[in-house]
Amino acid sequence: MPADTILQKAFNKARLEHKKVFVIFHASWCGWCRKMDAAMNDPACKPFFDANYIVEHLTILESKDKKHLENPGAENLFKKYAPADSGIPFWLIYDANGTLVADAKMPDGSNAGCPATVNEVTHLIRTLKASSSIDEKTSKIIFERFRKNEPVKQ
């Protein structure tokens, strides 16, 4: 399905439900994309995301044999907002009218991707505060859950 169709449906639903739209650019082969989904769908985090966002995935950067999974127009949208040479996942948060509210672009210009480091997760929490009425207890829960994604240094 084309990216603009997916987004329009999400904006319509967000208006009805008084939510924001959280768009995640991903691909089937992307391990960090799966970690992002796992963290957002963790029972400790899912109620917050469900209550505040319509979450949509736009598929880009698939391998040749899976190009049919890509959403037409999604890669152009990704290129419009993502830092140069950015990987995935990359995410955008829109209000229900389609105005960009926040994204995965860190203050230094890099992509927070699936937040895992202290700086990345702090950026995520900052964007959630800018786009929802998250409380401190929930912020801490989400912070701790996403921190579990950081690779163990050996």
C-alpha cells in the first residue's frame, strides 16, 4: 500500500481517537527494527503507546527478493527527514493533522534508531514528552525497557 494512503488513514484515526501518529521506517531483515517493535510492544510499554499513538510501519530498503514488501513513496519520505546515511529504524511523530512534531534525529544530527544508549533513550523520552502527556513513572518504565536493547560490551 502506498505510504500516503497509510498515513492518511492513520491521521484520520488519530483525529477520531485524539492521538498522535508514530511512524517507523523498517525492513524485514532489520534486527534493530524488531528490537524497537519488541520494546514498544512490551507489556510494560504497550499501554502507553496504544493510549497515545497510532503506530504505523513503512517498509523501505528491502532486499531485491522482497522489494514487493516496500510501501511506494515511503523511501522518499524517509529521505526527506532522516539524516544522511541514516539506517533504520527511523521514526517520525506527527499530530493528527499531519504536522511533524518530533523524530528520531538526535541533537547531534544522528539517528536514534532503536534507542538503546542513555543519550538515545533520553532523546526518545524527550520526544514522547513533546508529543504526549507521559508521566515520570511511565518515562522511567520506557527508559529502562529501551535500555535493555543496548549491546553488552565485552
